[in-house]
Amino acid sequence: MTVTANGPLPSRSYDVTVVGAGVVGCAIARELARRPSLRVAVVEAQDDVGQGTSKANTAILHTGFDAVPGSLEARLVREGSRQLAGYAAESGIPVERVGALLVAWDEEQLAALPHLAEKAVRNEYGDAHLIEPPELYAREPHLGPGALGALHVPGESIVCPWTTTLAYATQAVRQGVDLHLNSPVEQVGRRDGTHVLTTARGTLRTRWLVNAAGLHADTLDRHLGHDDFTVTPRRGQLIVFDKLARDLLHHILLPVPTALGKGVLVAPTVYGNLLLGPTAEDLHDKRATGSTAEGLAQLREKGARILPALLDEEITAVYAGLRAATDQDDYRITAHPEQAYVTVGGIRSTGLTASLAIAAHVTALLADTGLDLGPAVDLAPVGMPNLGEAYPRPYQRAELIAADPEYGTLVCHCERVTRGEIRDALASTVPPRSLDGLRRRTRARAGRCQGFYCGAAVRELFEEARTGT
Amino acid sequence: MDGAAEVRGESRIRPPREVDVLIVGAGPAGLATAARLAVAGVARVEVLDREQHAGGVPRHCHHGGFGTWTHPLTGPAYARLLLTAAVRAGAVVRTGITALDWAGPLALNTVGAQGPETIRAGAVVLATGARERPRAARLVPGTRPNGVYTTGELQQAVHLHGQRVGTRVVVVGAEDVSYAAADTARTAGAQVVAMVTELDRPQTTTARAHNARLRHRVPLLTDTTLTELLGHGRLSGIRVRHRDGRTAQLDCDTVVFTGDFVPDHELARRGGVVLDPGARGPAVDGALHTSRPGVFAAGSVLHPVESAATATREGAHVAAGVLELLAGAEWSRPTVPLLVDPPLRWIAPNRVAPGDEHPYVLRTATVLHRPILHVVQDGRLLHHEGLRTAVPNRTLPLTARWNHLVDVGGGPVRVTVARA
């Protein structure tokens, strides 16, 4: 099992290297890990997996009901959604099938609902149906006044994006994939039929190359001589409300897309919070993950209309993520056989949902371009620590505490994270390299106090593990 | 992960354990309550604290200002004194135990290293304290770098764990706790670059403000708002804006958000306890009864926040009510709501019955020069009282001398600031 974060990269050539350890890159690595004859690496610019768009999104497992019918995205979301639901169940990734309501607030939106229902059918999703205001308010009594109707999409679910990415990476690494962190790719050359990647940690050679660089996929693509698409980072700011607000909402409330653009959504999270967002701001700076006063004010204004009582609740966290929007209305997954190279670009907000199907699609493209995949094996199943409120957490499991009292020793009180869970995360296959990484693996420090009570104690445990004291 | 089904049932194997009084929170209020009850002869008084050590916030307040004039103490010494008093009197103080949720009218589900346990009591006292609002809850825009603290986290990092903080610190706030945070930062070897407050003056004693400005040369930026955090990875600076529109960037690697306390009311809310809309803690009358029969509340969960001494006094006071209840007194008694009008923010206690003797504490949102407070019910003036100049984030006291005049059949009692 190899995860490296510093020192020079191995000199021996890989068969396939995936650039980018987001949810898509890790899913591809996991799929390739099923082929033991391949030597596979993932190189990641940051110090952890899932550090780009994969960590800061709306955490929804889509049905694909509103994709562009006939598009590659529509197919991969449809397939990936089913695959991920099954994978989550066997891997301990929290998923809650809460269903979505697309709420119409004006006549234009109301008129759009039947078209969306038809579109869902064309996307092979038959369960979407229109509901009238009485049923809507019966389902969501705290909904703001003035809603004219809704489209109910029962299959839409919420999921833990961090655990998903980490599960893929864990399985891939356990099966022999090398994960190299802190290795931003600076240049790509080609010598004697081999790609030579110049990274901050030296060079890495690989016969095949997969570009899953997310926001930076267009830059990497240009290094290889292509000018097929441009990634425009689209910033989404989100507000996470206190868990005490959770009972205000039962479904995901999605906006109805109209000519005036998309509105914001209000959704539960698997951790038991409510999420309000995102904004949609097209930017140029791929590091602009800051929130803004205007963005937050705009979200609160829209939230006040959708779920007025929400605004009285405390805010637990604010974050902003960048989605990889392109000038095209579909994924940009392209094989370049002459270069032994596959571009996986333009994976927008549906990347989490489609990740497993994208991985299978990309693997098939690699085979088409001449890569001999060799025989396939089944991966050993992975059991991820549960971060979701719908499933028992360690502090709720008497038998676990009886076997190991560390699971009854709470460190982070707001999120009820135990010493046992923190210890396990620090000793896991893909361990955290920062307190933020530890938070994404355990929820420690993710609660309403943001470290007022536990921050120093959690840091102490983290530092102890790092220095081995 | 194992399936969900097998697990849930097991946690109820042990039968509920009975105590006379269960106190949640071993800070000054909880420990003082326990000591007083145990001294009065209540046999089974139990205090739970989710932290590994009892004492509450004073545990990590390594400055003076605790204890009394004649016997001044640091926070940790004060916490030890209260713990010793409670334990010597015969109360059981259990740390590392979290009260998770209600298991009945006066029963709580708990968990600790020994596993889950349900505890049933004759009375429950919520003394769960308060915390500072962190950066996100204040909606401060910008990136999410490392180096962002509250005072609570900073004090624990420095005083309990000996951790390093940054080298250049900005303290957001200029009230007592803010100056304590600045002291802690200096103890840790950091330079306090500036203190920032949106108000036009510091909200502490003149001596303390002068000491920080002149002796420690910490500039205080008044009328100034923190508008953005900067930096990827580690904090690199903050942007501020003065009320007059001027903006500036301060280079720093650490920022401490101080004050802006909010009650830790999760257990109260999960128990359906009515909250006061102003203080956001449980609404209580002068006997510190909440809306849930048999459940009392005391300390900073009621009024975020007063001094440890106030919390301790309140512990003794709530114990008297608990003793009456245990002796068979009726729980329900007629009360009317006690409300404040802006610019007052909140008052506690916030329900009133004739005969309540417990003094009130208030907060104002704006500076009030020698205000006169009017206490009014249904247009009838019950009381008026002149005060010294009142400043936000500092205690405003109000006596309870007037409440024998309250008509419990009448409307809410309001406290207003009389126009000069």
C-alpha cells in the first residue's frame, strides 16, 4: 500500500497514470486497480484526495432526470447513480433517499414543470410527478408561502462526498495503486512512446495518461497539444445551518431552471445539517474559493423565501467550491489513441453521481486505444467509517464501546466524534495530512462550535499521531 | 460497517439508574448547585460533564479575576475550589460523560467510556454554558485558512496543550474576553497586531483598555468591521473597513474571534424547553424554572455570558428551588413574560412571578448614557431606575424589588429605556 506525499517520485514507469485525485480520478484508479497486471499511479497536486470540487459541492446523488437527453452525461449519470447507490450500501457510505421537490414560485416556473417531467421520462426516469400546493405543503410544512406547485422526484438522494472519494482511493491503494500527493503536474513531454510528467516532486513516466484534473483539465489538455475546451471556474458559495434546523425540511428543495438561470437549493445533508446554496458565479481565478458578503447576502435572501424559519437558526459553516464549467453542454471525455491519452474534462456538478460510470467508460476507452487491461479481479470490499446520521455512529453502539472504550470517549462534542474514530482515521490507508483532512474523515471540528470546545484537543491528537509521540 | 438493525436495541440493556438530582455541566453553576444540594443533605446529587475534566470555562482561563477581593484566584484554581467543594459535600462529579438526549420527562440518555446509560432523576438542572460564535456563524467572508480561533480554542491550545499559535495575531472584539484572548496570545509569544471592534469604544474597564494600548502597545481599531479573511493554507491577513469607508489590510497569521456568546442550548431544545428569543437560552422565572416541569437552568446557558461568580451565585440560588421541589412543592406557579424593548437585547430571568428575589441581568445593543430603565406592565409603571452609562457586551443589572407589583393575570412586563 503506497501513499506518498514527499520525496522524489518512483523512477520506474507506470502503465497508466491518472492526473487528479478527485472523485472522478479516484474512481478511475479504483476501476484500473481491478486489473492486477497494470501498474497504476494517481498524481495529485494537493495534500489529500478530493481537495478540489469533490470536497465542496451540494452532496447530492442525482437521478439524472434533468440531464440533456441523449448526452453522454445523461447516460453516465443514469448508470453511475445506480452503481453508486449499490456501492455506497456495501461500503458504508451514508446515503439517504430523501427525494427532491422542484418548487415553482411563479407562473413561468410552474409552466416549466411538465416539460421537466417529460424530460425525466426521456432520461428513462419514470417516477417524477407533479404535485399541487396542498400536497407540497403537507410534505414541507415550513416551506415559505406562495409556492404554486412542484415536481416530485423521489429518487434524488443525499450522499457523503468525502467518504465516497476516500472509499475509491482506499480500495485503489489497497489493491496496489500508488497515490502520489503534493505532485502538481507542471509539464508533459513524450519520449520513446512514454509520457514524461514533470511535477513538483520530480518526473514520472507512464505509458498511458488519463487527465482527470478537474478545474485544470484544460491546462493539462493544452500541454498535450489540444485546444478542445476551456474550463471556467463557476463558484458556488454554500451555507451550512445548525443540526437543530434539520427538522425544518424533509426533501431536497431544488430550484426550477428557467431562462433567468438556476436558483438556489435547500437540502439536508447526511450529517444532519441543512445546506443553502449554491451561488453561481463565473470566474477566471481557479483558486477563488472564498465566500463574499454579496454571495452570502444573496443566499440568505433566497433562503428566507424558500424556508423562512431557516434564517433564525445558527450557521455552522460557510464554504465555496468551484465547479468545472465548460463552454459545452456535456462532459468532454475524449480518447487520443495516437497519444495513449484520455481526457476526462468538463465533469460538472454531476461528477460525484456519475463517477463509477465515468470510470468504466474511461477504462473501456483505454482498452480501445490499445491498452491491454489483462484479467480482472474482484476488489476486496471496503468498510468506511460511518459519518451519516441515518446509520448508527460509534457512540451509539454499545457493543463497540464495550469492546473498545475509545468509541465511548467523545472528543468533538457537537458532532459526537470519539477518540476511537480519530485514532482510526489517523491510522487509515489514506491518512489525513491536515486537520481539514481529519475533519472530512471524522467530522471532528465540523460542528456548531467550530473548535471552541474541542479544537485544541483534536489538534493534539493529530499532532501526536504525526510525530509518533 | 455493520448493519443498522443489530445495534440500536443493545444500548438499552442496563435499566435506568435513579438519582435525586442530575446536573448537566460541571462548570461554576453546575458545581455550585451540586455543592449546595449535597450540603443540604440531598443524598444522590450527580453532575455530568462531557469534558474529561470538571470546571467548565475557568479551566482554561489562566488569568486572575476569579474568587473574591480577599481571596483572588486564577480560573483553574477557582475551578478546583468549586470541584473540591462539590465532591467534599458528597456530590458525584462524573466527567467524560455526554448527556445525549431525553429518555423521559426527567431522564437522560448518556454515553461515556463505560457505555450507554439512562439516568432518571427527581430534578434536572441544565448548566450547559455558552460558547463564542465562530467565524462562520458571524458570516465573515473570505477563504478558510488555518489560524482562525475563538478565545475558547486559543486558551485551551495555549494553556492546556502548550500548542504554538501564530506570530501575528488580530483579536476581533474589545470586551473583557477579548483582552483575555490578547493576554493569552502574548503568553504564547505572539505579537497582538491589533484589536478590532465595530463599536466606538472598548467594552472593558478603562484601566484594562489603557493597559493594553499603552503598556502592550496594541492599537484598538474602533468603528471597524472585519470584512474578509485572506490566504490559502495559512491565514495571511485580514481586510477591515472603518465606518467612514476607509479600508485597510492587516498582515497577520492568526485571528481570534472573541465574545458574541451563544448558549449551548441543544439539550434544552431537544427537550422542547421554551427558549427566550433574546438570550436564546431557556426561558426561566426567578426560581430558574424552565417550561419543562422538574427541569431548571442556571449559569451562562441563561445569559451569554456573565462572570463565573454570577454563575456560582446562581448555582446556590437554583439549589434552593430544587430543594423546594424535592420537598414536595408545586412546580407550576403563575408567571408572566418579561420582555425588553430595543435597544435592549435581552434580560434574564425572562419570566416573572411576584416574590421573585433573583436580580436581573440585561444587555444593550448600543451605548446608553446614564439610562433610566422603566419597568411597565399594561401601561402601569412598576419601577424606574437610573443606571451608569451602559455599554454593549457588559452587564446591566436590574433589581427585583418591584416584582411584588406584578399582576400575574395581566400582560407581559416590559423593560424599556426611558427617553431622556
